[in-house]
Amino acid sequence: MAAAGDHFAVLGLTARHDLPRDEVETAYLARAQVWHPDKVAPGETAARRQAMEASAALNEAYRVVRDPISRLEYIVKTQGIDLDSSDENTGAPSPSQAFLIDMIERRDDLEQAKASGGSKAASFRDAVEDSHDEAVDAAIAAVAGGDTPAAAQWLVQRRYWQRLLDEIDA
Amino acid sequence: MGNADTDIHDTGALFQIEEPASARKVPLTPGRAIGIDLGTTHSLVAVAPNGADPRTVADGEGRCLLPSVVSYVEDPPTVGWAARTAQLEAPSRVLSSVKRFMGRGTGDVDFSHPYTLVPPAEGAADIVRIDVGGDKVVTPMEVSARILEVLAARAEQELGEPPTGAVITVPAYFDEAQRQATKDAGRIAGLEVYRLLAEPTAAALAYGLDRGGQGLFAVYDLGGGTFDISILRLRDGVFQVLATGGDSALGGDDFDRAVAQLLLEKAGLVEPTPLQREQARVAARDAKEALSDKDSVEVPLPDGATITLSRETLEATIGPVAERTVAPCRQALKDAGVRAKELDGVVLVGGSTRTPLVRQLVESTFRQPPLADIDPDRVVAYGAAIQADVLSGSARDGVTLLDVAPLSLGLETMGGIVETIIPRNAAIPIAARQVFTNYSEQQTGMMVHVLQGERELADDCRSLAKFDLKGIPQLPPSMARIEITFELDADALLTVTARELMTGVRQTVQVKPTYGLSDEEVDRLVIESLDSAEDDFTRRNLAEARVELGRVVLAVGAALWDADQRPGLLEDAERASIDTAMQSAQVVMAPDGPTDHKLVVAAREHLESVSEGFARRRMERALLAGMEGMSVTEVSDTLAADEDLDDRRGGHGPEQVSKG
């Protein structure tokens, strides 16, 4: 099975943050046809096992690379910062004090917007969405400029915005 | 989980790790695989051998649909139409819609049913077990196996040989326990299950090949007891499920129940008996079906009166139930990232989509009239048969079917929170890994709790498996490394592999769901089923042989009586040997006669051989007598007609016997 560092290689793609969606789909579908366990006869246990592992690696690669956000996070991970880890050196960086204070204020606003409802709630959501998109754009720029720590910082902030959006929609 | 420091508990219990049973190696026989739609209310079998168009296989009376009903009033149980007729008299012993119980524990049964469930034994897995009377308790898997056996036998008749493998369809929304239960049912029925195929995927397969193009499709499948919605894409020879959703306890049966409730209210029956309830349900179902074409219909009430039910009233009654399908449709579109108007087609599956109200609802939800070119009752079986043919190794050009995980798979972490490790709608097969470590040097074990579902709290999700891992080497805190891999195969069935990274030892455990049968139980049921198949076979052979012998005894007896009226036809010595053979035949035919069918066959063959000359002479004489005054052509026609009749009798006699 391909190692966890190879999602782009499994798909036969070069590691880029700006892969066109269509390119990912075409690469995935071509490989999915070849590696699917259904292509191996039911009795061929060992060969089916292999096909199963190859397919599993392919599907995991597809899941990570297809979505632009998880792709960015994955690129940052291959460059040494794992956002899913709490390790001091290689894990997700802590957001700045200023950012956390901003988040606390926004959460207060959320309660008020929810209480008043209507257009106020809608414009609050729009503002959060804008902040989310700004964080994504900044992360893309940092990845393009080779500044992995900055990209990680923006991606951490994006996660906070995403959580807030999910709460608004809930 | 993953955060090593938070979630390891020393439980001290043993983690049973075993090598998975190696799959039997079965030689492939192209064209002999079958597709089975194991439905809540009806089941079907279809074949599409060696690239042929799919066709459903009918029973002896031309009926393709087999009611998914098993009656335990008789032993062995009866299946299908015959079982359904017994439903009114013995509602608790005649099992229908058993699919609703598949992979479920007694605690999950929150819908009404007329059966007697047996509470699980202390400490045993909580599996629904139904007391069907006569000291017999059955699981839903065994009941489903009886249905599968009938369908497989039907297919065998059609193919001329036993099927080598089967593709069985399941609702896309079925969780791991329900899929495992279905696969177990296949094994109990003695079938090699090549693949569990999601019903909507099967339907799209049937349609997609017909159209041969590219496109985005929604499949709206409202069956008797389940509702599924799937968004699929066909592109570059790959059928890809983009998203799936639904409700595994919502279907046409709920329409019937809502209407039955209305009927009981109209009849003023506040506390109906089980029989009255069942009568109302049958009347409701008939009324619903009739109202698909008519505007109003007369409905008999359980109290003997009759009321007129209009389509308007029907729709007002079932409307709230039908509306429950809309939210999952919207969610599936959202999950797939597809807008309704981008769809190239909406496919209808399931008998309940014949209801006009449902079609209107589909049209308004997806903003286009749905497709229904293929019989919605058969389209799933067609797709299953096509895929079965592909998997049997035939030369058919198959599209590749990519399914998705129907529900998120997660692990319980500290505080009962679920951490998702494989998200819903991820393409399968797929694997996810988690590395665990120890929190102290004393810790040598840990508990892993695998859950399926979308809720945040473990208590709200379905518990798939709980196991304890023991034998972690004693190492300083956070130094041990135990990697656990969770793998969903192409059928969305889970395998867990644990690898101790310090030693590199790798072991695998096939996770059996909390609500499933253990491997041992399945094996026992398979053996029981084989035993009783053997038993049934022996009994049938004996019955057939006895009937054959009886026929010969009757014929010879009549001929002897005839000979008594015409002296000279039979010599004394010949007469004596025939009489002796007749006497032994009578002994064999007696109720306490031999049970080995070979002895019965031998008695018949002996009687036939000693009476052969006598029979031939009688025939010749009759022929000569009959031919007086006939032309040569007429004689040969008569002979041909007689032979023909004999052939047909010879060919069909035993079959009819076995049915009786």
C-alpha cells in the first residue's frame, strides 16, 4: 500500500495546490477502473486483497486531494506541519491572542444575530463566510510562496471560521 | 482519537485476534451468476448470462415477484404466495417485511409488528429472534435465507445448473450490521455472495447501460420498507456514487399502516385485535394500489362495513409520510455538490413510486419529471444480474461501480465523543489508520469502540464493535505505538487490523457487528440448512418413488383384472411371478415400508420387468382391435399422439408429485 506521503503520486499527479478539479477526476476514474476489486475474480483471494489495498489507497488519496481545503492541509502536512496533531513542534500552531479575542466577540455577535434573526442573521453569516474565504486565499498565497508556517496559521484560522459557519447553519 | 494521551483505558480483558477464514477458492463459471433483489415486501431473481439482456425468472405459474413472506405454520416452512395466504389466520407465525429486522437488536424495533420477539439472553448479542410457534425461534437472517433459497432454485431451473454466485442488493443506506446480516443470509442459503450491491446503483446500472452515455442521475427508491436516495455520476466507464442518503425504516408499508389506522378509526375500533389490524392493513394496501389508477374505491372495513375512499383522502393520509423523503433528497444533492437542475435524469425504483402523489413529489423536488421506462419493481434485479454476470467472468463489458460508505465510521474518545475516521460518502474500499500509544508503563491493554453514524455522541450512534487490545509491551509513557487500520471493503464491510509497530506483528480481526450473528452461528445455520436440504431431498425422492410404484401397481392390477375376464392372455407361470412382484410391491408401499427410495425404485423396476411381456401383448391386442377400419395414416397419428402423451406424462409426473 502506498505510504501516507504519496496521495498525489497514487493519483499520478504532481503535488500542486491549484489542481483543476477535472484533472483530479480523470486521473482518479482511470485508476479506479483498473484497481477495483471487482476486476479480480471472486476466488482469487490474494489478488483481491491486493486490489482492495490499492483501491483503498486510491480512494483515500482521492478524498484528500479532491477537496481544495483538505488538499491544502495535506500539502502543509507533507511540508512538516500536521494540523491534526497537537505536537508542539510539528502540530497545529496556536492561533494568535488577537485572533482568539476576535473569535470570542464574533461568538457574542452570533448569539445576538440568532436572537434577532432575519436579514441580520444573514448578513452576519455573509461576514463570517468572507473571513473564511480570506483565510483560504491567504493560505493559498503562503503555500505558493513556500511559507509553510504562515500557511498553517491561516489554515488553523480557517478551521475556526468553518466551525462558526457550521454552528450558524445548525 | 489519535491523540494518544487522552484515550487509552486499561481494561484487562482479552482481545480476540484471529486470522480471517481464508476464502474458499471457487472456480469461475461465466454466465452462471444470479442477481437477487431481496426486498422488504417482494423479492426477485434475474439472470443476464454471458452478456444477454437481463430477464427476471418467473415461478411455474409465470409470476416474477416472490412475496418476501415465510410461513412457519408448516414444517418445512412455505415461502411466497402460499405463505401469504396463511397470513390472516396466523399473523404471528407468518413473517413478512422481515428486512426491517435485519441487523437489528430488539431495542431498535420501534415500529409495530405482530410478532413475538424473544428477549436476548443475559450477556448474549442482542439480535432480533422471533418465536414462530411450535418451539421454533428464528432470526431474520434465517428467514431471509429461506427466501433466497427459493429464488436460487428458480434460477437453477432457468440456467439448467446451480448458480455459482450471486449479487444481492441492499439499500444504499444499510449500515454495516444490516449488510453483514444480508451477507450471512446468503451464506445460510448456501450462496456464494460475490457482492452486495446498493439498490440505487443496481437501478442506475440497468438504466445506464441502456443509455450508454455520461451523466448525472438521482435514483429515488421507495420500496415497501426502506427509502433510498442516491446521486450517481456515469463518466469514463465508471459509475460513481457521489452521495447517498435515506431512511432505513420508511416505505410503502408506512403508507399502508397510515391508511389502516384511518380505516380502524372509521370502523370505530379503538383496540383492534391483531386479526382486525391485519385485515385493515391488507384492505389499506389494496385500496392504495387501486387508487393509483382510480379516483375513488370501495374499501371493506374490519367490522364488515364498507366505506368509499377517495384519492384525495388517501393523499392527505399518506402525504406526511411521503414528505419525509424530501429532506434526505435535499441533503444528498448538497452532499454531492449537485443542483437539482444539473441532473440528467431521475430514476424511480420500488413499487411505492407508482403512487401518483410520490411522482408529483419527486417532480417538484428535482424539478423534472422522473424516468420510469423500466418496471420499477424489476429494475434493481436487472442491475444485480448484469453485475453478477460481469463478476462471473463473462465477456460482458462492465462499467466499474464505485460505492460510497453509507455512514461515517468513528471511534469513541474520552467523554463519549465520536471522532470520525472514515467520513460518510467516502468512496469504498477505503482504509483509515490511527496510532495509539500508552499513557503509563503499567498499561498493557486498551479498549477500542467502533461506531457508525453521524451523531456526535457515542450513545446516539450504532455500536459496531467493542474490543480490547491486550499485550502492549511495557514501555515508558507515550513510547508504545499501536497502529489500528479500519478498512471498509467493496461491500462496506469492516475489517480491523492491529499492528504493533515495535515488533511489527500484524493481526487481523473480522469485526462482527454487535447486532450480528457470530461466525460460529452462521456456520451452524449453514450446516443445519444443508442437513435439512439433504433431508428434504431424501423425503422428496422417497415420495416420488412411492408415487411411481403406486402408478405401476394400479396399472398392473387393472391389467390383471382384465386378464381374468379373458382367459388365455396370461400363462400361469407368468401370472405367478407377476403376483409375487405385486405382493412385494404392496409390502414396500405399506406405511411402515422402507424409507430408502432405492428399495422402492427396485420394487417398481422388478414389477415392470416381470409384467413387460404381458403389457406388450395387451397393447398389441388393443391396437389391433382399435385399428379395424382405420387408414394407415390415422394409425400412425394415433400412435404418435399416444407416445407424445406418454412423453409428457413421463416428463412431468414427478415434478407435480413433489409440489403436492
